[in-house]
Amino acid sequence: MSSLIATRPLTRPETDWPGYRLLVEEPMRLDCGVDFGPFTIAYQTYGTLNADCSNAILICHALTGDQYVADPHPITGNAGWWTTLVGPGGVLDADRYFLICANVLGGCMGTTGPKDLDPATGEPWALSFPVITVRDMVRAQKRLTEHLGIDTLFCVIGGSMGAMQVLQWVASYPGSVFAAVPIAGSARHSAQNIAFHEVGRQAIMADPEWCGGRYLSLGRNPARGLAVARMAAHITYLSEAALHRKFGRNLQDRNAVTYGFDADFQVESYLRHQGSTFVDRFDANSYLYITRAMDYFDLAAEHGGSLPAAFAGAPSRFCVISFTSDWLFPTSESRALVHALNAVAANVSFVEIETDKGHDAFLLHEPELFATLRGFLAGCAEHRGLSWPA
């Protein structure tokens, strides 16, 4: 149950992971052709669903995120990953909206993924888990919103891989999304981003402890490979300016270089810390599956090579947001998305926010981001007919 505001006990609380789980009994056809199920969706909610179920906002998490968007993480104890936005009185105001965040299919924080037991064998799924796509993740989320009695989401919002899910929601269920906010995202994964992901996957699979993916059954842990994957990816989330501002060429706890391969520089120590703490909360096989899902994401390919066709007839109101220093999902990709939306006369706003914080700016303190979202959501609430006591 949420620690912010008590929510309706729509499903039973679990004792192993704080929050809720929904058991989906009916199998779901995946893009790979497998009928998968039953499966579990782990999720958190904040706030109260109003009488006509018109104030629900679905928050979609990024690659290494989870459902604990505003609660302390049950493993690390760290604050929720979007506390800059989520909470009573926040931009995503739990006093006004019913906020939902679910761990994606293939994840490792309660939603069924490769570390869970395959009922056919009694062993962890490992690489026998079916390959999933972003569209599969959204299909699972649709099962959840249906269970909650929500026909139309007031808003679907997310950054990075979360932005992919936002766009997939509109493409797959155009009548079910009133407002869509893709932040620091794209309508397809670029060759450069696929390349970065492949480096991370190869680092994991090259770790002897990976054991062909069967490490859990064998009591092993490919921690070193997963840590390297995280280190490589984390560099892409920052900008050169941010790295220089934070670290420059400053040495770590020493006055001179050691002429060796210890972490002489602060930036090296920082990356090693990022890698070592990541392995405590994330599953290596989930990393393989979720990065692959991002690689496969290409909305235009799903619609005969036409990106505008993915949004034809969609009634959603869009707010597309990018950051000037984001070289992982650069502004040019957001502009291409806006052009596609304009081609089908969609209701779309576009904001490029100037910042040196890189891709991770959507997770950080960015006043212009907050102001943009407040204004957009207020306008959408007015058109939706939502109102609250003064």
C-alpha cells in the first residue's frame, strides 16, 4: 500500500514486495507468437480514483526503473525514482490524481520475468522466458487498467523507455488515452542505442557466472558483467558537460596518480559505485530482455513504415518534451515525432528544455520541466472536466 495516501485495496497486498500484485489468469498473445500466462503484474498506486474513473494517470518507468516511483525502494532504501514530480501537491499530485505505476513485463520487482519460476519446470525461466516487446509491456498494463475499472486514462506519462510505452499506448489503444506525455524518448530505437545495449548484453553474457543464463538455478551471480553493463549505460544518461562539472579530472582520495589500474579519478569511482549498487537490485537476465524490447521498438515499422499512421485518428492531446544535452534520445528524434503528429493533425505541444544534465534530466530538478507539465496537465484537466476544491 502507498505510503503517501491510502488507496483502495483493489488487490491484496503482498508480503514479499510492498504494494500490490494482480494475477492475470488468461494467457496473453505476445509479439513473438507465444500465448503467455498466467502472469503477475506488480504495481503501486497513489491517491484516490474518482467516481467516474476519469482522474487516473499511468506512469511508465524507464529501463532500470520499477513501480516504486514515490516510495522508498524495498531493497536499497533509496527514495522513489520520481519524487521530484510525484506526491501530494506535486506536479503529479496524489491529492488530485489516481497515480499508477507498474513494473514492466520481464522485470524483476514482482512482475513476471526471467528470474521467476517456470511452472512447467519449477526452475527459473532464465532464457526460456519468451522474448518480449514494448507492445507486450503495454498489453500487460492494459490488463491492469481494465482490472482497475479504468476505460480511459487521463494521462500516460514516462521518460526514456517510459516514453516508448506512452507512444505505444496511443498507437495500440488510441481511445484509452486522453493525454500523452513522452519525455526524452523516440518512436524507435536508433542504431547507436542498439549498439550501446549490445555492449551491455555482451558484458553480462561474457561473465563466467552467467552460466548461459542459468545462474539462479546454479546459485551463481554474474555481478561483474551486470555492473559493467550498468557503467556503460550510465555514461549515456549523462552529458559531457555534466560529467565535467561533477568530476572533471579530479582525483579520488589521492594527491597524485598511482600509475596503476585502481580508480585514480573521481569519475571512475563514481561509475564503479553505480555498477556495484545496481547489481543489488536488478536481475541480469531482466536486463537482457528489457534492453532487447527497447531495441525492437519501432512504431513506424508496426504501421507499414509510416510513423504518422501510428497516430492516425488518435484523439489524445500530446506534450512532447526533450532536453538540449540529451544525446541518447536527441531533440531531433522528438521533432520527428512531432512532425508525424502534425501530419495527422494531432493536438500536440513541443518543448525543448535547455539543460546540461543530459538524458537523466527528466529524473532531476528541472523547473522548466515542472512548469511545462503543470501547465499541460491543468489545460487537459479543464478539457476533461476535472476539478478540485480550491
